[in-house]
Amino acid sequence: MAAKLRGNVLRGMSDGELEHVRCVILSNRSNNSKAEALGPLFGGHSTFKETRYAATYAGRLWERLESQGNRKFELDISDEVYAAIPELALARIIHVLSFNFSSLYEGMDYTRAAGRSVYLNLPEPRNMAGRVIRQIKLKGVCFDADKPLSPFLPPTPWINIVFDQEGRIKEQRIEPYKPMGTMELNAAANEFSMMRLAFRQGAKVLAPLGAGTFPGVIYDTKGLGSEENVIIYTPTEVGFAIHGMEGSERDLRAAFTELVGEERVLDGRLQILVDPEKAVANREKIKELFMKVGRAYRELNDIGLIQGGALHPGNILVTRGLDVFLPDFEYSRSIKGTTPIQSAAYRADQVRSFVWPGIRMHFPFALLCDMRQHMGIDLAQLFLEGYFHDRPSRDYRIDILGPDTVHDLLVAMYEGKNVTDHPLMEELMRVAEKQI
């Protein structure tokens, strides 16, 4: 019982109960007196010894969470959000920001970590920035300030494409490699501001809660080389962004896998193993999910924003209820004020990025073929149907806007051909005219 109490001692309590616990365990009372006061909250069925042990553990935990490390940070958060964050959650945020990541412990200092982000579960749901939040994401905090930052080297670099007013490719440039464990300051600021803009207009994005910087921490990519068309690598400060989440989100690949089977490591690779009965039973949910993804990107584009970067399953989050949210806005940009064909070109590049390499490189090709052949499901086509959900003829979209057409369009763009009469560009220009 003692071990169970220690692991769950602060979970499921209301804010009032947590404040009562805090006042008691940080008081000058004896451990016996604390146990007597907290016994009803920790479970009246437990023994006095077990409750005393749990109270002692809670005190040590709280003292740790209220301590601060030597990593300097500056946090920019609105008064509204600040007032809505529970005291314990705010203490944990400050705790995580002020300590080097290697000094933190999963399960105690934070709920979990993935990539360069730390996740903190809230004791109970809170309304923040107009949305019910159960989990807080701190992106860009998984590094040690006293050690050099290394670059993250992806399989293929991200190419930033700029289109002119005629929809032609004006510039292509390879973006600098991101720092491991954190974010470039400009990227963190851009993510927060663009996500806040999208959030306020009802787009399917995470709730932007704040952002900040780590003064004195410099990401220096000197020595990585500078090839033609590569942005000059210059030393830059690093920062972080804070987002609110529903709490059950996982990426699109994981959500899809849950609907069709399971993931296993085979031959040293993580692969999706399909359960035919499960996949058939969830056929309509699969269709709903990928159409929602297409619709989420359409809504974002229609308010005058593109997400930027490579669109892939890892950049799309799905809740247990199959709600879709877009989380990554480091390279997001506004396309307001662009010409219809220029806007259509940016949209075409986003659509192309999801179809190829987004789907075709992150899902096994054999799996995609089997689903088309045996279930009549084409994931790329479903995305397109979601994006063009307001077009009157379903058959027209299937015939004209197939995945191969998307790829052919980008090839034509790269070759400098006139693409204004391309079927997909014509459709994209129609929706671009509705852009806010």
C-alpha cells in the first residue's frame, strides 16, 4: 500500500485539496501530525504508518518541485494564462526550465519526455486560452546549458521554397539544421506567434500558452559547411515554446496503427503489422481520420497561413476521439496578401509534402497497396478529399486530384513550366480565392 500511495499521492486531487496538502506538508508540524491531517485525503483505508510514509514522500516531492536550478531562462506568458495555471503546475514549469535536462527525473519532475519536449499532466482539467487543457507541453527544454549544442541531422534537409506572384519557384534554400533538444530563438518566437494567430481564428492547433529564451545559451553551427543555396550558419540564441494539450494526443502514425493493428520491431525496423479484421472494422474511422487531416490543413490555409516545414505524420496529433491538431509552427508563414496563383502554389507545396513524402515515406508501401486493393482505401486520396471537402463532385476530385497528379504538379514547378492550367492548380486557385 505504501508504494501505491507514494506513486499516486497527488493524482486526482482538486486544486483545493492540493493547496491543503501543500500547506500541511510545508508546515512545521511533526510527521505524525501531518499524517493525521492528510490521512483522509490519502485514503482512509490505509494504515497510519503508510499515510505517514506517503506524507513524508509528498513533502520531499513538493520541496523538490519548488526548488530552482542554475539554468537561466526568461518566460513570456500572459496574465490570463498565468492566473489559470494551477500553482503546482506553474512550480513544475519553472522547475523544468531552470534545471539542466540531465538533472531531471521522469515521473517526478515531469510526466514524460519525447524528442526535445517535456510533458506535464495537470492534476485536473483547466480552461486555458479558451480550451480545456489536461497536459502542458514544454518544447525546446531537453538540453544541458553547460554543454555545447549539437545539430539534429535529419535524413533529408528541409528545403524552403519561395514562390513569386506568378506561382513560379523564386528561391529554394536549405534551412540550417535544428539544435538537438531545443529550438532556435527565432523559431520558438515564430511558432508561438503563428500558432496564437491560428488559434484565435479557430484553426486546429495546440493552445499557445507562452514562449521564452535561455539567455547566454548559443547554438553555433560553425563547421557544418556552407554549400550553394544553403543559408549562412550564424550563431543564434535558443528558446522554447509552451502549449496546452488535451492529453491523449499521439501522432498520426500511432493513431493509424491503433486502428489497423500494432507496431513491432522486425529486422531492426519498426513496422506496422495489420490485423485484417481490425482494419476492416475500423474502415470508416480510418476514412474519417485522414479526411479530418486534410480539412485541418485546408482551414489553416484559408485563414492565410501555411504550416511550413515537412508535413508528415509526426507533425500531426490525434486525440482518442479522433480530433486532429497541428503542433509544429517553427517555419510557419503568412500567405495573406499573395496573388491567387501564388497562394495556390504555396498550398500545392503543402499538399504535395503530405502526399509525398509524408504518406509514402512514413507508411510501408506494401501496406498502402493492400489497403487500396482489399479495402478501397487510399490514404493520400482521403487527405485530398478532406482538403477539397466543399467541392460538389466526389468523383471529379478522385479522377482529377489523385496523388500522382500532386507529384506531377511539383515536378512541373521545378522544371519551370507554366502550371496555371494544371487541374490541381485550378482547384487550388478556386479555394485560394476564398482565403480570408
